[in-house]
Amino acid sequence: MLTDGLVVLVHHTGKDTTQGMRGHSSLFAALDGAIEVKRNNAGRTWTIAKTKDGEDGKSTPFELLVHNLGTDADGESITSCTVEAANASIFIKAPPTHAGPKNALKEITQLISSGVGAVTGIKGSPIGVSCLKMDDAIAAIAASLATIKSNKRNFTARKRIDSLTNSGHLGVCIDTNGDGWCWVEP
């Protein structure tokens, strides 16, 4: 059945964590992906223990940020938490080195920052991230390409967006109406 979602199974290791997940070995074999979460004196990390189409073994440090949601009938705090990157600086990408993609990223960033056409909540984009319609991004970049023939500006703008997407500087998605959207990756 198509759920248009993700099914997540939470499982535990045994007392000897070096033995991996509890239960039969076919459980791990049947998974498309597995993320192992660890906590020690140094902090918390999640590691890609298995991935169907990617590289296993990458670890990422994280912290739990506690949020106070109010109090219950007994006056006790009700809390929840969110996962936050422990060392945000390790996730910062170097800016593009070539002038074309660098200027295109600047145009998109400025347009999103100005709030003109920027929207959050687009299906397929990260939660809370401001997105820009792809057509608006192309138009903004094309308008900045005064030295390129006018009939080549949209093509060049699209190529620069492709370059920024491939380098991980831009995220892109298509919504349920078939409209393309982009956002600046952190």
C-alpha cells in the first residue's frame, strides 16, 4: 500500500552492544537502512549502520534541546525535545568557487531573505525552511546576467541552479501541483 510516507521501526541492541540489534539476523538484512544512536560521556551521535544506496558508517553528533510545553494537572512540567546539530560549523559548506554559481547563490539567498516569493511548508522541503519557486529563482538569476545574450539567460540560469544543486548548496523539490521549488541548504 502506498503511504506517501516513511515507516520507522525503533529497535534496541542487547546488553552487549557489540552484538548489534536483538533478535534474528534476518531483521537487519531486511532493512533498507538502519541508523544507530549512541550516547556516551562525549555526547550523542547517530551513525548510518546500513544504507541501501549510500555509504555506511558516517556519524553525526547531535544534542537534544528540551522544550517546556507547560504543566500538567499536578503542576509538573510537560517537556519534549528536538534534535539539534551538536557542532553546526562542521555542516557549513564552502561557498561555490566559480563566479557564475557563486553569484546565482547570492541572488537566490537575497530573494529568499527579502521574503518576496519565499514560502515555508512546501511538501518535499525541510520543515521551516523558506523556499522559492524555481521559476522565480530562474528569473532572478537571468535578470542578473546582463553580459549574456537575452535568449540564453534562462538556460544559463538553469545550468547554474543545476550546479548549485549538484554541489549541495541548493535543495530542490517538486510539489504536488508539479511546481519546482528550491531552498538554500545550510
